[in-house]
Amino acid sequence: MARVELTRHLFAFFPDLEGRALDVPGDTVADVVRGVEALAPGFAFYVCDERGRLRQHVNIFVGEERVSDRHGLTDPVGPDSRVLILQALSGG
């Protein structure tokens, strides 16, 4: 199972995930996002648009590599992968 890590501010929107080990099964990034969605309904739509594409200000890394398929999330995820999901913060 992949170990999913979220940036801290995402816990404000999904407090049930804070402090939990997020180990989810999946062979692709899309599978991992669905796995987190099962733990926290609404998560998938928060990071992906209505077509399942990664939102503009969201990045996902598998290990040290940023996902290359932002539209289908087909990047492979190994059983011992670290998946980091983060959202850029902006402001003036």
C-alpha cells in the first residue's frame, strides 16, 4: 500500500485525516486519490475537477517525481511508494 502524506493545511478541510496513517491501495495515482476519497468523502473533488483532472494549484508527487499525467492520473504507484499531495497557497 502506498503511504499518502498531505500538506498540513489540507487537514483544515479534512480533519478526520489528521494524525492517521494514510496507507491506501492502488496501482495508479487515480487509485490512490480514490482511496483517500473513501476515507474522506469530498477529497477527490477537492484535488480534481469534474473531469478527474488535477486542479491547477494541486501537485502530487510519487516519491521525488511530480506526476506527469495531470489529466488521467495514470502515473504508476508502487506498493511501498510515498505519495505527497499538496496544494499551492497564494495570496498578496
